[in-house]
Amino acid sequence: MKALTEIPQAPGRIGRIGRAGRTGRAGRSDTIYEVAQQAGVSIATVSRVMRGTAGVAPDTRERVLRSVSDLRYTPSRSARSLAEGRHAASGIVFPDLSGPYFAEVVLGYEEVAAETGRSVLILTTHGREAARERVLDLAARVDGMVVLGRTVGDDVLAELVSKGLPLVVLARYPVEGADSVNAANEASAYALTTHLARDHGHRSFAFLGDAGASTDTSDRWRGFTQALADCGVPVPSAPVPCPFDEDDGRAAAERLLVDRPPRALVCANDEIALGAITAAEALGLRVPDDLAITGWDDLMAARHSRPGLTTVSQPMRALGALAAHRLHERVAGDRNEPRHEVLPTQLVQRASCGHHPEENR
Amino acid sequence: MKALTEIPQAPGRIGRIGRAGRTGRAGRSDTIYEVAQQAGVSIATVSRVMRGTAGVAPDTRERVLRSVSDLRYTPSRSARSLAEGRHAASGIVFPDLSGPYFAEVVLGYEEVAAETGRSVLILTTHGREAARERVLDLAARVDGMVVLGRTVGDDVLAELVSKGLPLVVLARYPVEGADSVNAANEASAYALTTHLARDHGHRSFAFLGDAGASTDTSDRWRGFTQALADCGVPVPSAPVPCPFDEDDGRAAAERLLVDRPPRALVCANDEIALGAITAAEALGLRVPDDLAITGWDDLMAARHSRPGLTTVSQPMRALGALAAHRLHERVAGDRNEPRHEVLPTQLVQRASCGHHPEENR
DNA sequence: GGGATCTCTGTAAGCGCTTTCATCGGGTCC
DNA sequence: GGACCCGATGAAAGCGCTTACAGAGATCCC
């Protein structure tokens, strides 16, 4: 074994002289230098052991590992990131919209990201304030990023792409240089609307939701109008504007139903739909006898509401997981040409869209 | 203005010679050196401008800012963290338990963390696999951490504390050296159970949930038994074991109800309770006439279920937000003595616990 | 008018790692 | 027995920042 002197390894590392020994102060985290010293090896060897790089003699490795566990050494992540030029982390950006939707997407995402050895940073943009800055800050902490729906403008995304940051958008129209993952909104809207018009024979429709607010909603509106046109049913000129939560849905539905109630009300998500059911009942309308109502997302509450809410089930976890996989491929450099994927959804028929004589419940 | 030579600033920085100019390659992120060079100043000045440190002449600042925006420069986060010795990030660790509960807590947390200028890293421990390693890895990336319920053992938490990492536990019993934030589980269990026994006169009870699975549940069990004892009602010897989700609740309730149905069933959360309602109805029991059922959390579905579910509303966002505040104080060094806080909950009476003659609905 | 003070800027060390390259001490090979 | 190779290790540069310290002018005061 070589003798250890107090002379620092690198000429420039003068500061080391003063802090060679452990202070023993609680909270002071050890560095690779302390481990190396305790094990009687150089920091290079410690690094090799920590990273599992080949070419360390078994007994040396053993000695280093002992010091590591003695000192409870954990490498500094920032130092490692700086030296490696990567973060081993990825980010996911979503609007506030608290509902279960985003939670599920994030969970699906996190699970896969953890498998691929990446930490996950989350960022909610709530409305607007400083979203650009926050996203750019996040971008500096990760190797790649998933951006959901209404969070920041395409200009910001373009900026990220131009910095060379791997990017996947989710529930949002593709942007140049990024992958995209979406649910089959237009198709499911078409199927849902056709079911209402053809199977139940409804002839007067309204669509509740803000088509400008998200690409999901605008795709649903498109599928909705297309289906009506194909069924020869009058097409409303525009959606009835309505934000995303239950109270908004109730308020908007109340105004609409007092005014000129349609026979069927297609809502952009379950929360709006549940609010609309409450509003309809308050006005003395029976659902589905007087008014059919449908939602989107198949929340837990849709299953338990009275009447059960007909809705569209989306593979939320799968969306998150797929986004994570695509991002991983990008980061790993496995692929360069962009991929745009659309996951299938499923129509969930319950009582709120009308009676199904042949089905139970 | 000083002349800029190709001689590197620091003697050790020899590598700089070869890469002084921008390559222009897309995806290559600029460094402080490029900005300094373009603005004709030293990197120290650029750093001062970026951080808003006082003492930079207005026109110099102007020039630097122009270069920064020309080059779309974003400082390297790892380099900054390494130099500053901090991450400007904090972590939150939770079990898988996907329900809305955790999502809300995390959102409340993230909001506050963002306000205090910290990024948020999330980690779910799903079950158990490698939880310790994952948590320690996370610990190396953050300045402080919040740990929820059933995730890792107290030994791991102690290890974090001994490393000097500021720590807050949430929905979990306090550990030495960490703050804690909890909801008033025992008190709300006591109030809920008393309501069932005293106001509705129920005399035969069961508790559905795994008391060993989380401190929340075990506190609820404790408040439950205490209330029964105080009301002179027979106390079950143990909870009826049951995991956390709806299917589990249904299955466990089915077994229980066939066997020896109680008059009132207190469930450890809403999902179990909703499953139990389904089971009861399938067995031909009317809720609440034959069987009273209650939950916890006041999920959206509790409000929409039929009958409406009597439950306990917990301030989930507030719990997350409070944890973030306490963590911030710790990280900022504003406080050293630990704080343990309990947030009040609210009993939400709906139809599932029995008829309330004097109340509507 | 000359030292004291202030303002602005640059120099260089240091943060804790990774990794290239050089070195060293044995075997191996004919 | 010398040329060679190979495995194990260490020295040192470099990742991109922050910041203590020093220096250069400009300003001030008596």
C-alpha cells in the first residue's frame, strides 16, 4: 500500500490541505476524498468502484466498499451530473387542473422513468405566471421533458427543441422535433356522438366545454360535429364555453338548460358532466329521460353517480408510461425521427345517455 | 475595455484553449464563457449579472444581458448547484396508492415549493423494491425532503436526518429530528363514531381497514375504539383487515356481511366504503336502513355516490402546503426545534350513515 | 495635491466528481 | 533473459459555475 501524504493529488487543489481530515460534524456529507483516504486508494479507484467500472482488484474493491459503508458515503449528484454532462432526471410539465387525470398520467410516467433510472421533476404552470421561466429552469435540470396540454406556448417548446432537449408532448398537438402521445379524442367523440344520435335517436345536441382551451377538447368537438353531420342531425355552431371543473359545469349547464335545453348534452369531461347532472336535477329535468348527458375520462365518480355517467375511458397511466418510454428512447439516442402516437379509448355506456333495453344497467 | 486574448483565465483551464469559439452545432448549450467572450467581460461579471449581485455598471449589465439573450444562455444547473452547495430543489416521497389523496397533497406541496423557488422531485416507492436506494439517491438531489406514510422504514429516515438533510414527515408518526404534519385522525374517528353510536343509535360496529398499514389508519382505529368504549358500545377486538382500494373493500365487505353483519361499518377510506356499499347492495342490504357505512377523505365520488357517503374531509392540499412551508423553514435554517402539527378535519354527513330527520339530504 | 475611499471588474481557487493517460510490477513468450 | 503485454492504479485535467480577493481608476476631503 502506498503511503498517504498530505500533499494534494492535483496541484490546483490547494484547499484540500486544510480539510483533509473528517470533522465529524453531523450533517457534513463525505466526499470521495474521505473515502479514498480511508481506504488508502486514489479517488479514481473509488469512482471506479462506485460506478462498477471494470478493472479493480477484488480486495481493493472490498476495502473501498467497506469505507463507503463506514462513512455512509453517497456521491454528490451535482458533481456527478457536471462531470458526466447529464442529469439522470427528466421533467413533466402540466397545467394546474388538479383532477385525477393528471395524477394518473404522472404516476404512469414516474413508474417508467424510475425503471429507466431517471428521477422525475414535476412542474405545474397554474395559469400563466412565469411559466416560460419555470420551464426553462426545469429544462436545465433534466435530460428530457414531457409537456402536457395547456402549459406553455409552442414558442417555448421550439426553444427547448433548439437547445437540443429531447421533448415529448402529451395531450397536445405535435411540434417540430418532438414526439407526441395522445388519446383518440376525435374517434371517441365520433363514436360517442354516433351512439347518442343513432342508437338513442337524439336529434338536438349541445357541447359543453371550451374548445380553445385544450387540443383534447378541440378534437372532441371536431369528432362531435363530424358525427352529427354524418347522422344528419343539426350541428350546433359552437361549443357552449365552460371551464373544467364541476362548479363551472353546473353553472354553465344551468344557464344553457333554462335558455334552450337540448335533448343531449355532450360534456368535455366528467366533472363538467357531473355538474350538469346536478344542474339538470335542480331544474326538474330527469336524466336520461328528459336529457342525456355524457362526459369524458371515466373518473371514479362517473361510476358511482346517479344515474351512472356514460363517458369515455382514457388510458391515463398508459399515456404517461408511453410518454416516458418515448422520452427515454430520445434521451438514449435510440431514435431520431419523431413518432406520433394515438392511444385507443373506450366508450363506457352507463345510464346517463339513455335507456339500453338490451343491457343491464 | 480590456483586450481578450486566447490565454485562459485560470492556469489550470488548459482545455479552454481548444474550444474558445462557438461551434454553432445545434443542441450544444452555451456556457458562461461564451457569453463572457461575446460581451467582452469576464465570467465573474456574467455571473454577477445573472444572479443580480450588486455592483455591475448599468451599461456593462446591458451588454451582458444582450449576449445572454442572443445566445439564449441558461446557466448549467449542476455547475451552479455544485458551486453553491445547494440544489434549490426538494423531494417528496409517497407510496403508490394512486387515489386522489396523494395527488392533492403533492399539488399543494408543489405550489408552495415553486413559490419558494424550489423545484420538486417526486418519488413513489410502490411496494418496497429498492426503496431505500431510491430514497437515498433522491436525497442526494435535494436540499430537503417530505416523506409520506408507508414508504420507507424509520431507519432510513434516521439515516437522512443524520446526514443533516432537513426532513418533514407527513401522515406518519414523528421521527427524531424531523418535523411532522398530520390530519386529526383520532379526533375525527372519535367524532364520526360517536355520531354513529349516539346520534343514530347504532350498537354493533365493524372497522374495515388494515390498522398496521398506515399511521392514519391506526389512529383512526384508536379513535374508533375509544369512542365506542365511551358510548358503552361493544368494541370489536380488531379491524377487519382490508387493503386500500375499491375492489378490496368490496371483497372484504362481502365476506364480512355474509358472516356476521354489523349494524354500522366504519371504513378506513372512501374507496373501501364505496366498495362496501356495492357489496351490501349486491347482498340485498339497504344502506343506510340495514347497514350504515362511512368512509374517509371525501373524494369526489363520495358526493356522487348513491346513497351519498358520510365521510371525513381532510385538508389534503393544506397538508402538502404546510409540509412545504415547514421544510422551507428548515432548509432556510429559520428554525431548529422540531414542530409537530395536526390539521383539523371535518365530518361530512350524508345519507350513508343513517337518516338525519332534521337535515335535508 | 495626495492619501483615503468607493465603484467596478478581473483573477483564480474551489465545488466533487469522471475519465484519459501514464506508470508500475509482474507474468509470458521464445 | 530481454521484449512484450496486461491488469491495476494513480495523477491530473476538466465539467461550468460562485465568490473571495485584489487591483485599477475615479472621487473625495482637508
